[in-house]
Amino acid sequence: MASGRRANVSREEQSHGREVFRLTAALAVTFIKEAPMTCRTLSLAVVATAIAASVAFAEEHFTLSVAEAGEFGQYIVGPDGKPVYMFTTDTQGNGADPAITCSSEDCLAAWPLVTVEGDVMVGPGLDPDLAGTMARDGQAVVTYNGWPLYTFVRDQAGAAPEGQDIESFGGEWYLLGPDGEMIEEEPA
């Protein structure tokens, strides 16, 4: 299995974190309006700290989640809502780092690797033990069930996947299901 830090954060926990931030900021703004000048400076510092913590959380966490399209069933998407894919010529990591075979400039332009600077988290329906990272060229590549993950340049967030079952660069590209297995056929 690929190494890396991972956590399981539900949508409710993410929503709760956003709500705590919103309430903290609202409270600080109210306090700024009502408080004497010396307290206002302190309140601004609290708001700035809350905003900085929120931005740092967003930059250091990459959340995989599940989307569904009638023709493909459930599949994994990244935090931007774009589907992620595995490449059949890559080697799945089973206790070691997988081999990435999409390494040419043209291949990586069409199928960018999914990278992260912090933790890989998973939403409901995904197994945190299957999520991880592997090191490649100084970057942490996101993996799921040992497969390095890619996006497809023509995919749009929230739209149906366009890269499913495409043959290019010497192999085939498939969506991954929540179980970490490639989706080869349309659901019954």
C-alpha cells in the first residue's frame, strides 16, 4: 500500500468546521463594532488568525469523494469535483510505491497526475486505508488502492467523465470505484 498521511473527515465535520469559522468571524465583527479601540485591535487579530487557519486547512488537505453518473455508477472525484482515473500500464502498489508509466510531456499534459502538499482525506463511502501518497519528482502523488491517480484535461467539475475507457499512450484509462477497483463496464 502506498505511504502517506490520511484521515476520514465526513461532510458533516467539514460543514461544522466552516460553520465554526463563520460564527467566529461574525462574533469578531460584532465585537469590533461594539468594543473600545484597544479591544478592536485584538478582535482583528482573532479574525486574521481564523482566516489564516481556514486557508491553511484548505491548502494542506486534499479530499477524495464519491460522485455518481448513471452511465458509470459511483466513482471517485478530487476536491475540485473532477473525476480521477487509473492507467492500465501503471503498476499498482501493493506495499511499495507503484510504477508510473505516464511520464512523457504529452501524456502528462493530457492526463495530469493528482498531487497534494498535505494530507489526503476521504469523504463518506471511501476507505481511508486505501488513500495515500507516493513520492515522484519531489511531489506527493495521490494514490487510491495503490493506483496513482490522474485527471483528464477535458473533464469539467460536475460534468459526466470524458476520460473513461480511453485508449491512449499505450494503455487504457479507467475511473476508480469507491472500492478502489477500475470501472470497466456500465452498471446494470
